Amino acid sequence: MVAERTETLSEFSKRLSAAKLGTLAVHVPAAADPSALRDQVIRAIKRAERAEPLASRRCTGS
């Protein structure tokens, strides 16, 4: 998501975190160059790949 207002991006990040998808958020300053954006997106993908699936986090009660 791209937004002009920082508040809008903060709210979006909060919603991603509430949905357990906060690791996908990428914060890039307006002055960032394309390589900085690429690096952050790659790091976000790596975090998502290392994340534990939600099903395995559940308590089975046994």
C-alpha cells in the first residue's frame, strides 16, 4: 500500500499486525532509492518464509 499520510500507513500496519501479517509491512521513506525498496521487500519475504504456520501455533489442549 502506498499512502501520502503517515497515519494511514500506521493504521494499515496495525491492521496487518492484528491479522498476524505484520511481518509483511515494508516501511520505505519517500526519498529511498529502488535498491532500498528491493532490499526491504526481500527481507519481508524472508521473514514470512521463516514464520511458523498459524495451525502449528494452536494449543491442542492435550
